[in-house]
Amino acid sequence: MQVQDALKAQIVDRGACETPSLAQSWRRCCDRLRAELGEDIFNSWFGRIELESAEGGQARLSVPTRFLKSWIDTHYLGHIGAALAAEIGPMVRIVVTVRSTVRQEPAPPLTPCMITGKPRIAPLQANDEGAPAATLRRIAGRAGPLDAVIGSPLDRRLTFATFQVGRSNELAFAAAKRVAEQSGKASTFCPLYVHAAVGLGKTHLLQAVAHTAAKQGRSAVYLTAEKFMYGFVASLQSQTSIAFKERLRTIDLLIFDDAQFLQGRSIQAEFGHALNALLDAGREVVVAADRPPNDLEALDERVRSRLSGGLCVEIGPLDEPLRLKILEARLAAAHALHPNFELTPAVLAFVARSVRSNGRDLEGAVNRLLAHTTLTGAPLTVEAAEVAIRDLIRTHEPKRVKIEDIQKLVATHYNVSRADILSSRRTAVVVKPRQVAMFLAKTLTMRSLPEIGRRFGGRDHTTVLHAVRKIEARSVNDGALRNEIDLLKRMLQE
């Protein structure tokens, strides 16, 4: 009898061991979700979900924040249901709840000098974050990842009133002002995307939007790509990524500068999620970069597509009348601090005619002329001004040519698309333009062969070298090809 009881006990124990626990089943569900959705999405949304029960055809899961509950309910209940059915059994109902913690401590206070407008939500509590109280105390005591969502500092001088308008920037100015004055209403051309070369006023316009929104009491954040990347990485390290996401998605207006510097697949994916959430909720987004969205090859294709869906505006080079207006404004600001500093109309006209690059160089020219007048005490003639700003005069320097500009011009000239040049197609109608573009990239830019290959659809440097040598050899005997290349060079350098 005792032997039979012992055998029964062993059978019961073995059956208990063979029945998977709830935690084990959920781990297998997570493995399925990770394989189906990818590592980035899984880590962003599923890392802090807990399966509390699964019985009677009902599964109960818990998450740390209301925002995460809403997102899971909206986007991923079907995926979770399929994973549960495969590992545990079909579920008639899946309930997602927000779990709470015992202690509640406030999140770090908002910094008035860095956030524009008033937050639309109360400061996050410990039960909102789902983070340990010690973590919240540490964040409150020093600058942490949540501070990155508060935004980058603003320059109080960069307002619409101080922005000088000309033919090259009047459309961008009007569009930015319209977005700034919407006062909570969704713009018809959102997102607004502004692109221009260095020093032509992108940042000035974006910060002007932020200042105007602040006066209206709107919750607006001005972020540079660097600040966003730092904040996202820091939130992962301190396990506050959910709070980072939630803060970013509750603002009325996101102003994002230097998008060309946004790097890293996970960081770009998070920016894309935030961008989609804000636009889908009818919020305003303004983005600036140094080139159009489709030319940001390092940026995720889905983000580029979403940015291209709004109004894309270019700020062109400053013409001479606009350069003169900028100089007069800079001179007035300098005169307020140095009443004896004056420039004759002839000197102003010379500077406006000679310094053609960008607004920062114009400001540098005024500073050099001020230093010359203050330190030497000599009258400032046109000849003296030429000596003072000679390092800023680039009249005779060749124009800096970009590979993107070469690809666009060559594609237009040969009646193909830029996508064709970057593709793997090897038909004659595409190969010749591609090789000409590679030859011009090697001739007119300082890029290395591997870098040129990467910019031409990820090709090897030997492919670029072959193209360069082939065009060089053909142009010796082919006068028509030689004339085409000369024409393209002149058009690119004008």
C-alpha cells in the first residue's frame, strides 16, 4: 500500500512538473511576439507587460501606465490574442489593466526656461511611471532623460519680429507663422518641413514658432536631434522609457530641428512612433533639416514618407537685397550697444555684395567691422572693410557641390529618376547616367570612393573606380560625352 501511494505521488509530481507555469507560458508568448514584430517594437511596448491570469477563456494582463494600456488596446490586442491561443489556448476576452504601486512620488518639476507653454497633464506620479521610488528621486535630483522631453533652450532673440523676410524665405516664413498662430487647431499642411543650407534661418524660424506658441499658453517643445537621441538613450538606461514616450505624446506642438543628425534604428523608430502618434491625434509638428525628406538616406523610409506628406518648403540662398536687410538689422543691434559704431551706405553695400554665403557670415562681418573700428580707431572705408572681412569673402571660391545635387541633375539630364540611378538595374539607359554621376561625384567632391559607393545605393568602391575610369576613357574620344560632362559641371558649379 505504501509503495502504491509513493508511485501515485511520483506521478502527481511528474504531472505538475510537466504542466507549464503561467510565467513560462507568457515567456513563450513573448518569444512569439518578439519574432513576429521585431526586437525594437517588442522592447518598446511589451517589455513591461505582465500576464496575471489566464482561465475561463479570459486573460488578464497588467501594464505600468494608462498610456501603454491605451496603445496596447488599440494596436496589439490581436497579436497578443494569437500568441496566447498558440501557447495557452484561445481567449474569448483579453483585459488590460493598469497596475499601481504603493508609494507615490512626484516626477521632476518642469523647467520654465526650457519648456514652452503649460503641460496638459499633471506631473507624473510613481503609479503613472511604474518606476521605483528611488529611480524617481534620482531623476528629480539631477538632469535625466525626462528633461530631454522638456526641450532644448530657446534664444529669446529669435522671434518672428527679428526675422528678415525676402524672396528666398517668404513662403517658409508665412507657413511657419500660420502654424504658430493656429492656437490649437490642426493645420492643413501638417507636418511642416523646412529645409535649407547652413545659416539661412531654419533654426530662427523654428524658435520663433516656439516663442509664439509659448505666449498662447500652448504645450510646445523645441527639440534638436541631439537632445532627442540623448533623452531616448538615457531613458532606456534608467528604465523610464515609458515615461519618455508618454511625455512626448501629450504635447500640442513638436518642433524638431536638425533631423539630418537623427541616427540609430531604434531611435529613428521611436521618433517615427512619436511622429505618427502626434499627427494621428491632430497635433502640430514642425521639422527642419538641411535637405528634403527624400534625400535623408540614413533616415527610416517610413519617417521620410510621413514627413513628405505635409508641406515641404525650401529656404533658398540670400539675395543681395535680403543680405542688406540682415546687415542693417545687425548694425542696429550693434549700434544699441556701441553708439559710436556707424557704417556708411557704401560699406554696407560692399559687404552685402561680397559676403554671399549665409546669415552667420553676415553677422561675423559686422563683428569684424566693429572690432576694427573699436580697436584701431581708424575710419572704416571700403578698402579697410575689405581687409577686415577678407576671410569671409568667397566670391572666387567654387560652389560646394553635394552628391545629392549631382544625382538629381544627372537624372534630369538623362531623363531617368534618381531612384533608377541608385537602383541595381543594369540596362544601358540607366548605367550611363549612373557612371557619369559617379564620375562627377569623384571629380567635384572631396568624398572618398567608399563613401561615394555608399551614397549610390551601397555599392563597393571598386564599382565607383570602374565607372570613373570608364567615363575618363570614353570622354577622350567621344566629343558629345565630353560636352555633356562639361555642361553638367558648369550647371553644378554655378
